[in-house]
Amino acid sequence: MLDVFVVNYNTANLLVPMLSACQKSAVDIDVRYWVVDNASQDNSVQILRQQFPHVGLEVNAQNVGFGRANNQLLPNVTRDYVLLLNTDAFVAPDTLQRTLAYMQANPACGVLGVKLVGRDGDLQPSCRYFPTPWNVFLSRTGLGRFFSGTQMVDDMAWDHASVRECDWVPGCYYLVRREVLDKVGLFDPRFFLYYEEVDHCRRVKAAGWQVVYFPDTTVVHVGGESAKSAGKLSESGRQLSALQVESELLYLRKHHGLPGLALHLILATVGTCYLTLKNTLKHRRWGAWRDELKELRLTLFLLWQTRFASHSTR
């Protein structure tokens, strides 16, 4: 029935509660568990071998990234469905049964996501639209409120209580039909971290399947646990800035071409000027331009390093 894929990177403290919650949710469901450890420096491998000997384990000598690690597990797939589950995502007792039942009853659904909440119960973005140069610019500058007709990546202005087809769902709970994997594959290995599920959902939809947000069960998503061990987190969204910027460039080049990439760079420059002026006037911080310029310089540096967003740096 179900293969569960987990990629672990220095989250030993989460493995026991995450896998235990999943096992409690798997009552009367035929489930096999597969874990790739991405060269963790903690005692993750020891915990897995001692407390979860039934879990298939592959140990990498180096961190190959989220997408490539999940791709490693594809040869192990024998079930009808595959669940990609983060180590910082904790399923409810009814999550597996409800989501699998929906997939079985709706063969047009290729990928399914669920309602995500934080540790404090606050709703997280769970049902999202594809990023474009324009909506990325509006989101970064905060100007989206003046363009109500634009679909922003994160649309939180609805109750999130109904089943809804969307563009993409986050990869922390990512239920995909095996038939989709057979025809579309899984992740583009150029995405080391971030945007891999965005790109995958785009390919899934292009192949004729639906991507569905399913709110009838809830997963608690802590967020940022693996990233904390890899480097400094950005202030917004607990994300590693350089990795996110690189993946954004790769995605925009892949799906919007060189014209879309050029538009993104133009808008990024305009956004830097706008935010610098805004911050300077609002806070009277004459050094505010340094923060915005640093982000733009990082974008341009990664543009060169990725050969104009055609190759990954890792």
C-alpha cells in the first residue's frame, strides 16, 4: 500500500517521535519505511539502527541534498503510493488512513498535501500557487496588497477548510501516486534544497494529474530543524538564504526561460531600490541600503556561479 521516504540530516531528536507518530497512524495499513541519512554528525544512524531495525536505511558519506536523497530511494518502491515525510513533520492518528482513502477514491489526484500547522497550532501555508517573477517581486516588496488580482504564492485569505486543487503543496507531507513516479519521476537533482517540490508539482500537472490540498487531517510541522545545523537561517521563513536564492534562479530559468530570468533580475533590482528608499525614509537608517544590496549581490553572484541558472553549484 505505502512506502514512506524520510531524509534525515542531524535531526536525531526528532526521529523517535516522528516515526512513532507515523507508526501509530499506520494501523491496518501495509507500510514500509525507508530513510536516507545525509551524513549526519549526530547519533541519528545509531538511533535508527537500534530503535528502528525494520526501517530500510541508506547512509550517505556526504550531504547530497533533499531531492537527490529522495531520488535514491526510488528503486525501493513496491507499493501503490509513496509518502515523503520530513523528520520535523508529525502526523495525526488519522492522517495516513484519510489521505490514502482520498487518493484511492480520486484517481486523478497525483500529489496530495494536507493542512500544516506549527507547534503552536498556527496555520502554515499549505496550498500554494506557482512562483513567477512578478509575484515574487510583489511578495518581497510587500506591494501585493495593491494588486489583488495577482495570485500570490501563499494565499492565506480563505478558510483552508475545504478540499482544493492547487499548484503545489509543501514537501514535508507529500503523498504521491506510484504511477506518477513511473511516468514523471521524482525530483530534478539540480535542486539541492527548496523548490524541488514546486518543480515536481508543475511536471505532475503538465502530465495531466491534479495536485490537491486535503484539509481533513492535520500535520504538525516544526520547520527549519535540518537547516539549523547547516548554516545561518534567514530572518524570514527560517530558510537558508543562499540555497533558496539559487533554487529560485534555477526554477525561474527552467520554467520561464531566459526572458523570465531577466525579468526577475530587473524586478529584483527595482525591489532593492524600493526597499532601500522605504527603509531609509521610514526608519531614518542611512545604512539600510547595505542589507538590501547584500541580497542583490548574492543573487548576481549565484547567477554567475550557476551559469545563468542552468547548473547547480552543489
